[in-house]
Amino acid sequence: MPEGRHEDFEIVTHSITMQQVADVYGFKINRKGFMRCPFHANGSERTPSLKVYQGYRGFHCKACGVGGDVIRFVELLNNLTPLEAMMELAATFQIQISTDVDISPETIERAKQARFEQQKAIILEQQKQADLKRLGTLIQAFEREIEESQPFSDMWCYCQNKLPILRGEWELLFNSINKRN
Ligand SMILES: [Zn+2]
């Protein structure tokens, strides 16, 4: 089973209406736009309660609450995965999707790895930004302490000694964040 691309789902859900799908799978829609819901009461309800929306807005059953787009409908109806349901609809309605073209497993693997690396870089960057912020807050606290404490007191000396180290760490971090931009 080839990897489905996000666009394929978009293409399929915006190419077929729920009316067309109901039609193909043998459901009758009444004049008010309702059909018998196949997802509750074994599909044998007397008053149709599944609303078929106009255009590409899918369906919703007023009785059991199940709803979604055309892919979701076929997924539930035929007990398929979303990808299988999407491909079934694409095949039934002859919609051209990217999975029609053979994508090599290597290409998919590379794309996955690239996506993973990208996410990892973003997380690391966010961590650095958070560390920088925390360090900045700490530096401010030390500066305040120096202002408020007696000059040459133990606390004053402690802060005076620590501040250059903290500032150095802040600068290193700041540079490592900004050198890549
Ligand atoms: Zn229902």
C-alpha cells in the first residue's frame, strides 16, 4: 500500500459530494436530504436520520452522532483505513491522485527522515530559546540583588562573582541561536 499524501485526501474530499457517494453505495436520500444511517440500529432505522449535506460538507447522523467527510463515510461503511477509503473513492470515481504514481520506498523514507530532522531542529531551537529566557530572568534577579544588597556584603560579592559567568553563558547561547539565521 503506497503512502497517501495529505493532498490526496483534500483532492478526494473536494471532488465528490456525499450525494454521489450515497448514490454509488446504494443509499436513497429523501427530499429533506436524509438517508437511513448504516452506522446504528444495523442500518434498519425507520426514519432516516443521516443528513447528507450539500456540496463537499459530508454527512452527519442526528441519531448516533457519526459524521465526517466522504472518506470517513466509506471508511466506516467498509471497515477500511482512511488511506484505503480514500483510494477506494479515488478508484470508484476515477480521481487522479498522487498515489497513482509509483513513489519509491526510498523517496518516502527520505521524506520521513527529513521531516523528523526538521521537527527535531525546531524542538532544539525552542529549548534553547526557553533556556535563554530563563537565563535572562536569572541575570536580572542577580542584578537586582546587587542593587538592593549592601556593597561588599557576602550576597553582593556572590552576585558580582556569578554575574559575568551567567552573562557569558547567555552570550554563548544567544550566539548559537543566531548564527544559523
Ligand atoms: Zn446513525
